[in-house]
Amino acid sequence: NVTNESALKIREAVNLITDIAEETPFSSLLHLQEIVVDEGNPAYTAVDGVLYTKDMKTLVCYPASKSGTSFTVADGVETIGVAAISSTALTEIILPDSVTTIGDEAFKNCVSLKSITVPNGIWRIGLGAFSGCSSLQSITLPFVGDSDPFNRPKSEKI
């Protein structure tokens, strides 16, 4: 039973990891602390135990039981995948300005997450992206539009 494993190795031959009905293959791996990818894998890479696509444009999975309370997504990442950072103990997640898409349920059940700032270039926040984030006190969103009649700053805290 792989649900109790703390490490997962993705072999060279794996070139596609798919989501099925908004569930990822990692959803039940709540004890996962690290992901390792064979160097020769053409599709995926791991940086500090976190799984990305080889081109570093999509964060695929942050292990649910990885140690630490803060995580900075790598510069250049454009997409936070479906349930990519779910069920973690993170209190802080820092998104780079390169992020344009936050997938469905991306941060689902991150019960310790207190606040997050969504970068200015965002154009999609998926369904249920913050569902189950019971400690979330603020989400700072960029101002969207050509003009603001209230002269608010370029980001809005909700």
C-alpha cells in the first residue's frame, strides 16, 4: 500500500501523469515527504523533493508531509497544477510573478495556510483552489481593469 510511503521515485519511462476527475495520483499520499525523478526522465524533474514538469513551467506536486512551513514556488513556474499543493502544513506559500494559472483545488485542505498573495499576471484561479483552508485569513488579489474609480492600490486584500 503506497499511501504510507514517505518517498516516491518517478522512473525515466514515466512521461505522463494525469488527473482523473479532479483527483491526482498523489491525492492519497498524505505521508509523502519527497519526490525523486530519474535524471533521464524526459517529462518531469524534482527540485528539493517537489515535482515539476521538465520545463519548470508547471508545479505538479508538493509532497503533503514535506517538512517546513514556508514554500516559495520556483521562478518561471506558470501553472500550479490541480491539487498540486494540497493537504500540507504550510503556513506561507509565495508565488512568483510568472504564475498565470492556479489549478482546481490547488491549495485544498492546507489547513495551516494563513495568507497568500496572488501575482499580478494571474488570469485563472481554479474551482475550489482554497477549499478547506480553514486558517486562511487573507488573499491579496491584483486589481483587474483599466481604471479604478476609487483609486485603490493595484492589489486588493479580501
